[in-house]
Amino acid sequence: MEDKLPKYYLLKKEILRKIETGEYQEGALIESERELMERYQFSRITVRKAIDELVNEGYLYRIQGKGTYVKGDSESQNLFSLNSCTEDVKRLGRTPSKKTMATDKFQADAKRAKHLNIPIGDMVHMFGRITYADQEPLNYTVTYLPEKIFPGLEQYNLEERSLYDVIQKDYHVQITKARRTIEAVLPDTTVAGYLGINANMPVILFNCITYGIVYGKEIPIETFRCYYRTDHFKFYIDQVN
């Protein structure tokens, strides 16, 4: 899918590239909005949207009256981050791995169709996977994706590759944002067994709808629920004026 990506997204990816390659060092002051506008010939609205998203996702932070800086690594995860679980584990300096516990393909019911903005009865992929950090269970995620956007997805080995890596590199779908709810729940016996914990230990449950650019339009591309252990992981939120 050759999509025309939004300008703010292109700038966001360029800034991310500079962070990941070390061109922008941890704690470094990046260019001002005006300097970015002049360098890339983008409007102030475009530049500000790119910066706002990177601040919200935990890559940058602002100091009023001084500018925008590159944030360092943390032992926690930003709730607004769009990273894959694999990337989050690597960022913590640990070795990631995955185990697929369930795969299926079925017709979307009314609830699933609404979340994915597809007709009832359209085929949907389902994957249930455990993410490990240094061979210790970190979370269990059940993911649903529309088959019409991702035909043949069941043929990929998602224990060897990140799902988001496949989505973006093989299907050329750029992930743009996610809408999440979060709550503390008690796991059922199946989830507790997957995570290696007692069923009376609370877990953090994320319910999420992920959006991406498909044929130039931003649409839902994935919905998932993810159960995180609470004894080895914490989350934070950056609030921005």
C-alpha cells in the first residue's frame, strides 16, 4: 500500500530517527519550532503536532521558556507510547521473546466490527501471545486484526518478528495513534497461568484500538486486550500544557 503520509507524521518519524541514531543525544535540546518550520518548510501547526505526539509518547519533554529536550530511558513505560512490547522490553535492557498460545480466524461479531469499523461478518485474525523479558512472563495479549487489511497474516511467525514490524514493513501500514482504557483486574486462571502468577494477584488490563494509515486514510487496524503483571513493571503518564 503506497500511502500519502501526513506531514506531521513524516516530521515525527524524522525526529525519532535522529533520537534512535544518536544524532539527538539524551538530554539534548532540539531545534525550536521556528527552526523546524524553516528547515522542513512545514507550518507551525504541523511542527507542533509532531512535537506534541513525541512528548505524549515519552520521547521528548518541554521546559517552559527553554525549549524541548530528548528524554532518557526509564525503567517504566509511557502509557501513551506506541512501541511494540518487543521494543519496550529491549528499551529496559532485557531480552524479549514471545510464545503464541492461540491463533484463529473468524467472522466479526457486532462488537468487534464496531471497534474495527468493518461490516459484521468480515473475517478477523486473532492471536494470543505471551511476551517474556529474560524468559520471565511480562504480559499476555489477545489481538484482533481485519483480514482484508492483512491477508495472509497467519502465515507469519510472530514469535520471531514483532507484529508491528510486520504491519509496517510488510503491509506498509503506518501506525499513527491508539485509544486505550486501563483498569486493575483479577486474572482468570488461564491468564494467571500464562503469567506465572497467583489468580489473586491483580494485573493491569489494557483495552486498545490502534489506528493506521491505509490507502491514505486513518482507520482502525487493530484491537487488543493486554494483561500486564504488576510486580515487575510500572507505567507513567506525561501531562502536557
